[in-house]
Amino acid sequence: MDHKTLILVQCRDAVGLVSKIAHVLAACNMNITAMREFVDEGEQQFFARIACAGIDAPDENKLLRELEEALPQGANVLVNPRPEKKVAVLVTREYHCLGDILTRHFFQTLGATVCCVIGNHDHLRAFTEQFSIPFHYISHEGQNQEEFEASILETLGQYEPDYLVLAKFMRILSPEFVAGYRERIINIHHSFLPAFMGAHPYRRAFERGVKLIGATAHFVTTDLDQGPIIAQQTTPVNHNFSVKDMVVAGKGIEKAVLNRALQLVFQDRVFVSGNKTVVFE
Amino acid sequence: MDHKTLILVQCRDAVGLVSKIAHVLAACNMNITAMREFVDEGEQQFFARIACAGIDAPDENKLLRELEEALPQGANVLVNPRPEKKVAVLVTREYHCLGDILTRHFFQTLGATVCCVIGNHDHLRAFTEQFSIPFHYISHEGQNQEEFEASILETLGQYEPDYLVLAKFMRILSPEFVAGYRERIINIHHSFLPAFMGAHPYRRAFERGVKLIGATAHFVTTDLDQGPIIAQQTTPVNHNFSVKDMVVAGKGIEKAVLNRALQLVFQDRVFVSGNKTVVFE
Amino acid sequence: MDHKTLILVQCRDAVGLVSKIAHVLAACNMNITAMREFVDEGEQQFFARIACAGIDAPDENKLLRELEEALPQGANVLVNPRPEKKVAVLVTREYHCLGDILTRHFFQTLGATVCCVIGNHDHLRAFTEQFSIPFHYISHEGQNQEEFEASILETLGQYEPDYLVLAKFMRILSPEFVAGYRERIINIHHSFLPAFMGAHPYRRAFERGVKLIGATAHFVTTDLDQGPIIAQQTTPVNHNFSVKDMVVAGKGIEKAVLNRALQLVFQDRVFVSGNKTVVFE
Amino acid sequence: MDHKTLILVQCRDAVGLVSKIAHVLAACNMNITAMREFVDEGEQQFFARIACAGIDAPDENKLLRELEEALPQGANVLVNPRPEKKVAVLVTREYHCLGDILTRHFFQTLGATVCCVIGNHDHLRAFTEQFSIPFHYISHEGQNQEEFEASILETLGQYEPDYLVLAKFMRILSPEFVAGYRERIINIHHSFLPAFMGAHPYRRAFERGVKLIGATAHFVTTDLDQGPIIAQQTTPVNHNFSVKDMVVAGKGIEKAVLNRALQLVFQDRVFVSGNKTVVFE
């Protein structure tokens, strides 16, 4: 039972899908060791993440073909997705999320390789470069949105990353840019969305007198802070917290939430279903 | 050191307030055993909750007078507020918050006495009455807001409660009604405000695909769901949760958050500062 | 797709179990709508909870027989376990867990029917009886363990409950008693086990100066506080908490944890695997 | 009001301490802006942390002398403790806590300066040195405890750190060593103490089948894992977690708890009272 295979399925829901998948796998002499499935009834979509083991390595192309034949037309099937993703990190000035990512990259526990860091300020260059990772300073100043994004895309073109991680990148990306990385841009927002969408969430949290603050990791879509949520967390605050204290407390959970979301995405545990996520933890 | 005294102070901030209070207390042979103070710099307000002990019981009126003289004009000072509050509970159809309150009332651990329950449905009568607490069914149907609230006020007039607890009371109260119970109406809202203000927060949470849901206890002001927040809590959810599952999970924290807020208010630990609370836990 | 069927499986692990189960269900024209499975590799046990739907109601006996034939010998299969369990609650003097259970019973949201309450003190009689539930006072005083338990068993004999809930029952049950209700007695312990097993956990938590306290719901086995854990939770405390304050804060989570555990058990989501539980939330 | 002064007091409890302190401060034209105090009744100790502001900078020596005169004999008073502490970090092979500390050091948000890292393995040298911090490899192999500790002490002698942080340092220090850094060694233990003291807490948590795991930051005393607890946190786990998964999940909270504890200690918010801490958050 040495050969392990991971299969991801997303398709229109229908009767007997689990049975059909199990049948194909049994015919290929593969044993299901762990299976997670979910039906989004609103979207009429079926999702499954299946870990298998077999004595022999399967013919991946044949397996893929047979699963696609067995499943409803248009099924999205992945057999053994690339285990180590390639990511580019976009930053502005704040270091806490980047620090966590680069440290994990250094010790090879990120589940991904950081190919480059792009900053619209030059502030995090020294920190990034000490990890021997290329830092590209692409300022938004004196450029319009189109020019700014063209520069970023040109730089990304050198690396062809699987995912972009916005690790406190404080610029809004255009619908055109986002469309090019559909379901592949992950952002960390410093509030428990949908509360405090947009700018200055900690200031607004302070002014509203909330007793907890939060952070949200989500895929970026064309609607600001409205994309599918991957992970969220909150932490208590009280009247003693100034805006600055909230920022400090918030950084801790921003880091934790983004880290959790990246783990889940890089392990192929996150599916997008309409404007929500299905997360097989 | 047998005589314990509790002193609450709210006043304009000024230099030396702690020293002035300590001076008055020392002159009355009272020892400070626990003191909490806070300065809201935005509102320029000083808040203190002081527990003292003395060999003799103090002359409360004299103490109050001396504190008021020592403090800035307009200071709001309370010496030994009534330890056991009197509350009326307003409900609609949901039982979970009421159940918790009446059980604590029964075993005398609520920190308050429930004088009556008022429902705009008759649904919770049997449950309430088995605790030997009067239940008043005041329907909103066929009445305009003014008539409906007049009926409630007439009923409340029999009891003169210190606080009204809206334990899942699904009607909006008019500014006039609220003004009559300023900082004395406590509501439980079934979301982590300011997310999902207004109606159907669980449905909207489901549709947004959040990964946590919450509850908020707050004082009621004339702006719907915008009053000073006393306590908040969240609990994780995931893609498996239907709206109904969220409602069930949410009831657990609604109950816990309302209970916590009531404890804090009934123990005189909550001050209102502008649109926020200062909570000396 | 009107007929819903719930199937629970526990058996020795083997190759192809999911496929075999799916095959049987497909042959019976049943569609898997939600499936959870887990393999405990240490115990070499397979666990599954399968929700199906079909146009016709299945022949439950035939389905059971076919599943047992398809699965390894000794497989434990349940088709459509009784949805509404019958429970007896054992108490001593503390009311908070009982209050929660009886309130849910009253409003039929417990997922079970409380057939009786047994107290080794008479303290909770009035509270129980106002819910029209029989209360049996069985004192342990002046009786040895055997006599005391014989009296309890005699009373239970009238009701034949599926589960016993120890809702702050402060007596230790003998191995003989426990053996008669294997995996059917649920206890709430007022600490995050394995910390503070045995008596006076809050006092010991206070003396140790912990910064969080907890509660644990578990199945009762012959080893005190060592049975399979179903649910656990913690809540923060600090130096201001006296033992009494910890007790008050602890009651809140005891209630929440026990409630959560009962929900899970009554919905047939909990399997026992050696000294652990598998919980399909 | 430009000159801010921080005062820390620990002394035998007595009548009128707050009044006496307030009197001294008022005489020095200093206004109390925030005050936290606590009386540990078991230990008969009084603790206070007082933030003051004044138009002129106080004569610190005079202020100290007057406070000591006003307070019970043996009072421990600190006026304006050094705001930026100097710390040495001791490690073995795990990087996650060290990574967090060095990143904060780099961006000057640790509230302390890391003067050196000492490892009993050489594993973390490259990571440490890229932050331009000296790394000392002091192996315990082939040395007895006394020799090993003598080498550490000699290295520490070059730096004279205020605190030692054991950031996953997997060796036990002798009572003699600990005595030399009384209340100045902070350890992170990978369980919610007192559960799973000693070695392999995650393995034991896995075997016990707990539903949450935790981490504890504490001062090191001569009793292993028994020192005063500064901060604790837990995170949920379930039957799907292998020991390795628990280790991964645990690292996240270890890092968060140690970071929180260090913040509190470095901001002079933590007092030791017997075997507990008083933490003015």
C-alpha cells in the first residue's frame, strides 16, 4: 500500500456519485483511506477530496479519464495536484504576515515555495533579502492603476506563481488583474468580515466600542473584501485598548488566520462554491 | 474590617482624582480593598469602581456629599448601589435566553429578581408560569406602535423594574420608549455587531459564507443595534452548517453572552461612556 | 428522494470498505447524501456515518443483512437508530446542568426525552417537578455502595433509559454499575482533563494559578475521570478570580460542554474507539 | 503633562496603601493616569502598577525614597524600570518560537533586544545569524550538567541579559542555575499545564484522546513545569489529528502564548506572588 494518490472532484450534483467514484477506484485496485465529501444544495455542486492507497502507482491519465467519464459532464477532477505550490507575496509596509511566511519558507514547512516578494514600498527589502528571496520594489506612485499592475504582472511573469498572497498589501487590484488569477489570490483583511469592510477597520472597531476584533483570510474577487472566506478568527478586546493596542493584538490573529488559510489552500483542502468555500479540514 | 462599601464614580477627568478620592476615604477610616479606574481620553471622562472596607459602617450620605465636593462639578457618585436589581424580561417566541434567566432566578444566582415576563406572543406563558413568575401577553397585532408600547409601559408601571432585558424580543422600540429607560434596556443581538445589523443575521451569515458566527449584548439606544456593546462572543462554523444549524449553534452563545452581560451590569461593573462601555471585569 | 436513512458502521479495517458499502447502497437504490468515515490506525478500526436518501423506504432488515455480509466479520452496523433517546439524569445539588437539560426537554430540543431525575440529595426536587418530571431521592447515607447502587438500578428499571447523564452527580459509581451501562453513561467533569482529575478541581486550579479553566464531557468507564472524552472547552481566568469566581465561570462552560456532548451523542455522531471517541460533527 | 513615570510596588498588605501612594504622588505634583492594584489575600501581598504624568520630570531617587518610607518595611518599589530589556534566547532544534522572537527583534517590536541565541544543537545557527545575532553552540553531549551549565553561564556573562527565554530549549536546568536567574527565566511548555507535565505532551494528549491541546508560558523554578504561569491558551483538536498534526497545531499556540507572555513581562505587567502571577493586562 505504498502508493498514495490524492483526488479532488468538483461537479454538478447527481445520484450515486460516491458509488461511481468508489467503483472506478476499486477497479484500479485503489483503496480509499480517507474521504471527505460535501453537497452544496444551493449551488447544486458536489465536492470530494479522496485519499487513496494502492500497491502499484496508478496510471494517472487513465484514472483521470475514467473518473471524468463516470462523473457528470463538466466535472473538474484533479489527480495528484502539485504538492509544493509556488507563491508570490505582495506587501506594503507591515512585516508580521511576511515574517511568518518567510520563516516557514526557510524551514520548508510552508507547504509552498516563495518565489518572490513584491512591495509597493521598499520597506521590507532588507528583511526579505536576508532570506535570499528576490524583492521587487514596484511603487504605485506616479503611475496609474493600469501601469502599476502591468509592472506587477511583468514581474510575476518571470516566476509563474500558482498563488498570490496579499500579506498586508494595501492597494486595491483591478477586476482585470484579479480575473487573471481567479481563485488564486489570497488576502488577509484585518477585521471579521463582513464587519468593517474597507479602510481603517481597527479605528472603526475602536470607535464602535466592540469587545472583540478579528481577521479574515479570503480569496480576492472583483468586489472589495467580498470574496469567499477561507478562515476567520476573533480575539477579545476591552475599553483599555487604544487603536494602537488593537492593531498590535490584531497582528497576532492576522498572522494566525493567514497561516491557517495558506496551509489549507496549499494542502488542496479548499474548494470555491459560488461565493463561499468548502474547507475539508 | 467588617463593613464593605462599594463606590461608583463617573465624572469629567481632572488632575489628582484618585488622590482626592483616596483622601476622602482615608478621612472616613475606610481602606480601599480593590479599585478599578479608567480615563476615556476621547470623552474626557473618568470612571472608577472602588471597593472599601472599614471597622464601622460609613455614614453614606456624608460620604456621598464629601466625594461630590472633592470631585469635579457634575460628578455622578453612587455609594452602595442596590445589590439586588429588579428586572422585567421581554420576549417573543424563543425560549433559550429566558430559560437561562428564569433558572438562575429560581436558584437566586441571577443577581437580580425577575418581577415579570412580557411577551408579544403567548408562547412562553406556560414555561414562565411554572416558575411562579407573572406572564403578560401583550400582542402588537391590531395596535399601532404607540398603543403597543403604552400597554407595555402600563404593565411595567406595576413593577417599576430597574432594568428591561430584551431576551429575544423581536420588536423595535420607539425612541420615546427607549428614552424612558436610558442605559437600562439590555438587548441580545444574534450577530457579532456591527456585522449583520437588523433582521435575519443567521441567514445573511450563511449567505456570506462566514467561518464564525457571534452574539452581542448591548444597551438599547434610539439607533437600532447601535447602542453601547457590553459583551460579545463568537463560535466557529463551517460549510456543513445550514442556516438552521447556525441558529442552533448561535443560541448557545446568545445565552452565554446575555448571561455574562447581565452579571456585569447587575454587579455594577458597567459604565456607559459615549457610545461605548467601560467594563470593570 | 423522500426517504432518509442513517447508517452507522464500526468494524475492523480492511481494503475497499467504502466501495463495498457504496455498492450495497447503490444496489438498494439509495443515494449517499453525506458520508463521514475515519480509520483509527492504532486500533485498526473503521468508522462511518452515512446519510442516504431514496425514492422508496428501504427494507431495513435486508439492508442490515447485506451490509453485514459485505463488511468484515463482527461488524457493528446500525440502520436508522432510534432518533429520540430516553435518558435518566443523576444529580447531587448543583442545578446548572440540570436546568439546561430540563429546559431543552420542555421545548423538545434536547434530542431526547428525560424520563426521570435521580438525586442523592433532595435539593433539586422542586425544580425538577415543576417540569412534570419524576424526581427520585435516593440518599447514599446509611447505605453501602452496593445498596445505594441497587436502589438506583431498581429505579432505573422502571424507565429503561438509553443513557444516564451524570449532571454533576458527585458520587463514584462501581465498576459493576458502569459495566451495565457500557458507553451509555455520560459525565461532566469540571476541569480540562487530564488536568485536575478527581475532587476539587477549581480549588486546585486556583492554587496552581492557571490562566484558564475548563470542563470535559466523557463516557464513564471503571477508571475515574479516565473514560473516552467527547467534548472539552476552556475559558480564561486571571489573578482576580477567587475559587468561587472560578466555580461561577466554570458552571457556564460545564453547561455548554455537556450540552454539546449530549447533542453529539443523541444525534449518533459519537463512536468509541478504544479509550477515545470519534466524533463526526 | 509631558513627563510620564511608571511605578511598580510589591509589599506586605496593610490598611491605606493606595491612599499613601496617592498622597506621595500628589505631593510630587504627579497625576495618576492609570492604576492597577491587587491584594493577594492568601499571600498577604499588595501589588500595584501605577502610570503617572507630571509637568516636570520627578526626582526618581527622591520619589523612590518617599514611597519606601510611606510603605510597609521591605516594600519592593521600582520607579521607571528599564523600558527595553536585554534577553538571551536558549533553543534546541525547533524554530517557530525563535522565528517569531527574531522577527520582532528585527522590526523593534519585541520590547526587548536579543543579545544572543544559545543552542544545544547547531541547527538554528544559519537562521539566527542572518538576523546578525550571535549564535553560540553549546552542546550538552560529553559534558555533565555542571559543565554544560558552566559553559552557558560563561557565555551569558558576556551579555548580562535581564531575562533568559527558553524558546523550546529541551534540557532541564539545575536548581543552582535557576537560582541565579530567579523570576527571570521564561519557558514555553507545550501543554496546558498542569496536564501533561514533562516529556512528550503531544504524544500523551493523542493517547488520552483530548479534544483540545494547549501551551503554557511560565517562569522557571526548581520544580519542573511547576513555576508561576504567565499565560495559557488552548486550541481544538479532534480524532483526525495524528500526533504530528497536534505538533503542528500546537506550534501555532506555543508561539502565540510565548509572545503574549514576553510582551507582558517586558512591559512590566507581571508580578510573582508565591507560585502564581499577578498580570495587569
